[in-house]
Amino acid sequence: MKIPPVKGTRDFYPLDMARRNWIIDGWKRVSLRNGFEEYDGPIFEYLKMFQLKSGDEIAEQLFSLTDRGGRELALRPEITPTMARMMNQQINSLPKPIKWFSVPRLFRAERPQRGRLREFFQWNVDIIGVDDVLADAEIIFTTIDYLSSVGLTPRDIRVKISNRKLLASALTNIGIPEKQLYSLYALLDKYNRIPPDVFEKTLAEQVPDSAPAKKIVDFMNTTTLSEVPEIVGKDPEVDTAMQELASLKDLLEQMGVWQFCDFYPSIVRGLAYYTGVVFEVHAVGGELRAVGGGGRYDNLLQDFGGPSIAATGMGMGDCVLGILLEERNLIPEDLSTQQLDYFIASADKKYFPKVIEITAKLRRTGKAANFAYKPTGLSKQLKQASVQGAKKCIIIGSEIESGKLVVKDMATGEQKTTELDNLLK
Ligand code: HAM
């Protein structure tokens, strides 16, 4: 019986694995150079962990299960709630500010589409304990630091920035009750992703009066920040939000990355917990979903039973990023699936036992070494060495009787005879 792979999952053959590692190694390198420490949590958590604060969209996409003890669990669709839980557990002993990063494998039962799967990897960077836009600026800088390190330019990607406080004020001022805000955020987040008639119909179900509904649509259509106060009306929250965005721009200019950024009032973010600056990274042109996104979530740790503490962060998946890098030819072509220091070949099959012995010895000195299971002609073995990407090929022939062997440099073709003892030192 042939069993197909599950919908929305990927098989990683060695070359796919080399690409995945190349992306993840880059995320890790950039996190470390920006001062973040790595953490991880379990792949499953209590179901209620993701029903509490992630929002309806994520709750509808959970892969849930009941364990043998009757506990309701879910595979993690994001790592932010786990991070909040872990930090709360040690909040008094962790030195502040806390700068953590992680690359979890996540699961969401989405409709599989270009750039959205049911299982994916997501880079997360988060800063906890800094109640200042400087932390938001650092998160955005780190995001851009990675994207530019792999060759993406302001012509390829844009970081679209807004502030949840603007939309929250706009909605509150037109009389939307607080408890309805979260379901509206989820709908507004889809504004550019669903057909206008579907959007209008769903909006009318939530906001039946046409005047406030029109104001919401006007807000979603604003393209410049200066128009916002006009639409939203005078409000101290709006002033604060505008000031935060102005300081954020100054900081990103100082950091030399503002040329990647634009203010975009209609950036909402689907997740329920954002409270301040929010942003998404989008590819220029084309119809790809967001490359990544994040923002400030100052209430989440408290919502999970911890202290009131400022928090901001970002998540970037490997799917849209992978498509974008491939489209722009930015994935190195020479990614190797094997990294051999030596391939050990025999000039005659009578030296095969020596091949096994020397390979094992080299491996035990820490060298990556391989050999052909069936000793064939030397030229076939050399070909295998080259296919496996070996840097050098050791040829064992009659010289081995006097403790010597031939080492061939696979890049230059140069050959020299060396003492076995020297090689093993
Ligand atoms: P999110 O917007 O749900 O945020 O996801 C962030 C990114 O993860 C997306 O922009 C996309 O790159 C990737 N992603 C999401 N769903 C899928 C999927 N089904 N397939 C492939 N990639 C996907 C969060 O998850 C927040 N927890 C991020 C965060 C961290 N905010 C603060 N700290």
C-alpha cells in the first residue's frame, strides 16, 4: 500500500535540507550578532494556551489532540505563548531586558497555498522588558539585517509599519465596543486578501450601520500617516501612536535601514495580542503573502498570569522567504549535502581492508571521511569522491607497505605522497 505525504507538509530530501539549513543558519547568525539568545519549548501545549490570546484565525487552524490521560492538547501554531509561559516561570531571575530568539517547527491547518503550508519553520526574535520604541526599532533592524544579508534590497522587500493604537482609536471613536475589536482585527487583516464584496458583506454583519462601516473602509484605504488623525478624529491615543511612529522612523534612520520601510496605516496583523507598533514584511510586486510580521504585545505575559511587562517581537516563516529567494536567484547554487574532508580509495582491491581501517582512524581524529562500499576501478572511486564533494582523495596503493599514501587535491588535481602517520596526527 502506497501512503502519500500529508497535505500541506514537505519532504526534505538532502538538497532541500541543505537549503533549509542555509536559511536557518542565516537566521541564527543574524540573531546572535544582534544580541539574542536561543530558546525552544515543546511542540505541543495545552489547547487552551492558543485559544486564549492568539485570536480566532489561529484557533480555527489548530491541530488538536486528546492524550491518553484525556488532556486537550494542540500542536503549536506559534511560539509566542510558549515563550510568555516560559518567561513568566522565571521572570524574577531573568536579567532584563530579555532578548530571545527561536526557530520552531509550527503547525497550522491552513488551506495550503503558495507560501502557506500546514507545517513550517518560523524565525522568532523577541525583546521583553523595554517599554520604548527603541526595542521595536531593534526588532525591525534585526529583521532587515537578515533580509539584506541574503541579498534582498529595498527594491525587493518593504517593511510596512503601523500602530495598533491608531486602528483601536478609529474603531473605538466610531462606537465599536471593545469586545468586538478582536474579531474586527481578524477581518481587517484580510482586507487585501479577500474579494471586496466578501469583505463588505462580512463587515456589514459585524458593523450593520453604513456610516461607521464607511469610516472603517476609509481608514483601510489611507495610504499616508498624515491622513489618519483626520479620519480618526482628535484623540490622545492617536497623538501617542503618531509620536511613537515618528520616533521609530528617527531610530530606523539612525540605524540606516529606513529606506526599506514605509508607514502603512492599514497594517492590522491578524493576531489578537498586539497593542502598539505593528509591521509586516512584503515582497515588492507579485502576490505573495507576508514574508514576516510582528509588533508590540505589552499585555501577553500578564494575560498568561505573569507581571505587566513590555514586549515586542517578530516571526518570519521559511515558505514565502524561500519562494522569494528562489525567484531572485539568491539561494547559493553550490550548497553541499555532504562535507567530506577525505574520500579514501584503493588502487587495488587487495588494499580494501586498509581503506576501512584508515577511514575509521580519520573519522576518529575528527575528519569527515567516506569510502566506496564496493571497491571498483580507481577512476570510478575518484568520480564518487567528486560527486560526494570531497576536498581530498586518498589513494591507497603499494606505497602503503612502507607507511605512505597518495593524497589528491580534488580542486587542483595536484597529487602528493604523504606519511600515513602525518595524516593521522
Ligand atoms: P504570524 O503573522 O501569524 O505571527 O506569522 C508570522 C509569519 O510566519 C508569517 O508572516 C509567515 O511568514 C509565517 N507563517 C504563518 N503561517 C504560515 C503558514 N501556514 N505557512 C507558512 N508560513 C507561515 C506570529 O506567528 C507571531 N507569533 C510572530 C511574533 C513573534 N510576534 C511577536 N513575536
